[in-house]
Amino acid sequence: MSLPVRPRSALEVPELTAQVARASNPRGTPAMWIRDRLDGLWSDEDFAQWYPRDGRPGLSPAQLATVSVLQFVLDLSDRDAAEAVRCRIDFKYALGLELDDPGFHHSVLGDFRDRLLQDGRADRLLDLALARLKEAGLVRERTTQRTDSTHVLATVRDLTRLELVTEAMRAALEELARTAAHALNGLVGEDWGRRYGRQVRLGKNPTRPKTRINTTGADARRLLEHLSRNHPGLLGGPQVQALRQILVQNYYCDSTGRLRWRDDDDDSGLPPSAKRIISPYDLTARYARRGQVTRWQGFLAHVTETCSGDGPNVITDVVTMPATSADTEVLPGIHTRLERRGLRPEQHLVDGGYTSLVHLEQAEREHQITVVGPLPGNPTHQNRQGEGFARDDFRIDFDRQEVTCPQGQVSKGWHGPYPTSSLTAAPLIVARFTKGQCQPCPVRAKCTTSRDGARNVGFPPRELHELQLRNRAEQREPDWHKRYAVRSGIEGTICEFAHGHGMRRCRYRGQAKAHLQHMLTAIAVNVERLSRHPPGESAPPRPPTAFQDYLDQQGIPRLRSWRAAS
């Protein structure tokens, strides 16, 4: 039995193709660099397990993967990418094609992406590309790496709740009309045609909102009951399932069996943002907000890159998460994937959103990675307000299992460690002082505001407590700030992804497809960066502006970095 692929990627570039490509592009292009420097990012044997071992041979998967990456390098649609294979000399050079090769139909790229969505193959694609870069000496292990996240907008409209329910109803009717029109006979009338015959655009202040809410809910309930009674096999359709979930999330049945509109102000309540569906066409997208400004519907993308300074930075990992997820959730997964790829960093620079005592200790113990980033501050109100006795003012003796307060009183109870509900929070030991110790104290008001007048002090176990003290002590050293200043460079990489390669907006619907887009974008960024600079050379510094040149000519001191500004 033979593989159903044509192993063409390992063949030499045809002589005439190479001659014309060199003549027309003497400096080369990213596509030509892939062939010249790496002899292609992939070979067909890398994809052997993704295809059946019998059947009609298909197109070379290594070529399709290369075209998919070049598509993101140049921001091409599927049609434009297929046309580039037919018309562009550097594409034919990279793929090893004859000049008269007609290429393939653009729909093949969509089919190949569907194959990449299965069984974590998108991550495997990046694994293979990084392995080839590592073999070529373009990336190495035990360097410094950094990580940051950015928001990604899903390919959905911003809908009000009424628009969401109405559009979900319309989408379910469209699905049934397309796949089983007979199920709508005797159900759909003129009134449904007026309400759901076109895309819903009601705005934030529609006319008769309560009437629309009740009518749409009754229609959706009637449709689902009709299908359940007469066509139960149709309840499994994607849009019908979406309608069921959206109906439950936005309505509830009262004691009389009537549908009621859910409201945050009453006991019915709305589901949390992490579970609330915002579009019937993308059930994985979520609404989230960060701070007072950033609000979006979609996902979070976490980008990791090298930053050793001895060459172009290489993207080593990208992970796509729900918009409502916390940054701390991704750190263990990033370290596991980097170790699998043989690209463990020695130091990992992250911001305070990623750090937790548990993950810092786990990274050092399991992967020998030093996570450099500010830990969350002490949450006690004394520490936040900067007055009174905070936890750090108490002396902890782990050997005797006792805590001494600033006034010399010794705790009477030592309990725990207690596990926490959060995976990122450290276990907690609680030392308790009694009423007899605290109530007579002359400075009790600076220590506790509890009703019973006694103070409880919570802290992590010894290993984590020592790690916490050591981390906070290091943050006060100038050398730590100098090392950590390198982390801010990831913001330029995020800008490059978002504005240079369109990562801010999803091309496709669904978290899995968004993750595939981000993986292909990461490989495209690596190709573009590495092909632009010779091996062993870092990117040239930004040239000074005219005013900076004037200051230098006049001998007037100026800041060399914006980080030095106060």
C-alpha cells in the first residue's frame, strides 16, 4: 500500500524555475528563503499519519502547509493564494514546481485546514516547523523567553439579547429549511416570515420590546416542541442545539409554566460570561472586558517568543483561550509544550497576570524554568491602605508552628494547610489569636476590625512562603528591573501580530479555527523575521529622529530609552 500523497517536497527545484526565480528576485523572498535555508519547512513523511494508507493519491501536504503559511505571510485569501501558486515565481521555487504547473483549486486549502483541526494537529504543525528551525541553528534551548496576551475579536456581530434570541430562531429555521424543509410544513406562516425572513437588526431601543421578547420566546418554544414531538432526529442540528441553549440562558419557566425573561436583578439570573453564548454561529466566543476600556467578544491569544538578543526573536508558542479565562491558567501548558519541543527557556519573563506562587514553584521544580514576574501583592486591607499591621509584620516560626505578633503575643492555634478552590492559589495555613490576647491590646484597631476582636493570619506553606519572600526581595533590586525590562518588547510583537498579520480579527469561526489561524500566523512571523536578517545578526536598532540627531550634535543629553522616562 502507498501513501495517498505525492512526496514532491524533497525533489530539487527545476532548473528553469530556479534560474527565473534568481533573475527576477536576486535578493530572494520569504518563500525562496524557506527553500534555500531550510530545504522546506516540512516533508510529506511528516504528515504520513494524517492520511489513510490506501486510496487515491492526493496533493502534497507539505506543499499545502507551505502555501498556508505563505498565505499568512502575505495576507492572502484562499483564492489569492491559489493564484499565487499559479503565477508567482517565488511560490513555484519554494514548492519545487515547474513554471507551467497549473497549481490547484483554492478549495483544497480549506480542506487542508479542516484536516489540521483534528487531534491537535495545529500544534503539531508548529512543532515540526520549530524542529526544522532548531536543526538549522536558528533557535535554541535554555535562553530567555517572554509571554504576553492580547484580545482577539470573533467573526460575529455585536447583538443585544433580544437580537441574539431572534437571530438564533432565524438560524434554526434556515438550517431546517436547508436540510429538512418538510419539518416546517404547517408550522411556518406569514407572521414567522415577517419576523425571521431576513437578518435581525433591532438595535438597542426596538419598538415594543416586551412584546417582541414574549413573541420570540413563544415561537422558539413552539418550534422546539414541534420538533421534539414530530421530528426528534432533527433536534441534534447545530443551530437547533444553539437555539435550545440560548433559550434556556435567556428565559425561564415560572410556576405557571409561562416563559419569563431572565434579568440580573432578580433570582432568575443570567449565566456568567464564561458560559453565556453571544452568537448562534460561534458558540465558543465569549464577551469579556479588561479594565475600563477594553471590551470585546471573542478569545485571548497568548504569544511566547525568544528574546536572547543574539538574533531575530522566534515565536515558540501560541495558545488560544476563551476571552473570560485568566492568564495564570496557561503558564503550565506553555512550559509543557516548550519542553516537548526542546525549547525550554532558562528564564521566562511574564507580567503580573501570569504569576502565582504555585506556578512559580511548579515551573522551577518540574521544568527548571525561572519565572520572572511580579507576584500579586498582599491582599489584606492593612497592606492595601498602607497602615496598621499587615501579614509581613508577623514573625512566622514553621518549626514550632506558631506566629508572633508585633506586640509579642504568640498564636494559640495553627491550622492547615487548607486547599483552595482556585488552581492558581497556594494552600493556606491559618494562625489564630484568641480574644483574650487581642481585646486588651492597646493597638488592636491597627491590627484587626473583626467583630470578635481576634486576629487570624493566613500564609502559604514554608517552601512557597520562602519563594514569596525571595521573589519580593529580588523585585527591589536594580538588576531585577534591568532583566525584567526586556519583557516589554513583547508588546511590539503583539502589535506585529495584530496589525501586521491580522490576528486581532478571526478569519474563521470557532476557537479551534481561531487557534489554527494563530499557529499559521506564528510560523509566518518566524519566516518573515528570519528571512529578513542574516543568521547571527539581530534586527538593526531604530534610527534616531531628526530632533534626536540635533540634540546629539549640540551635545545635549537625551534619554536613550522611553523606559527611563519618569
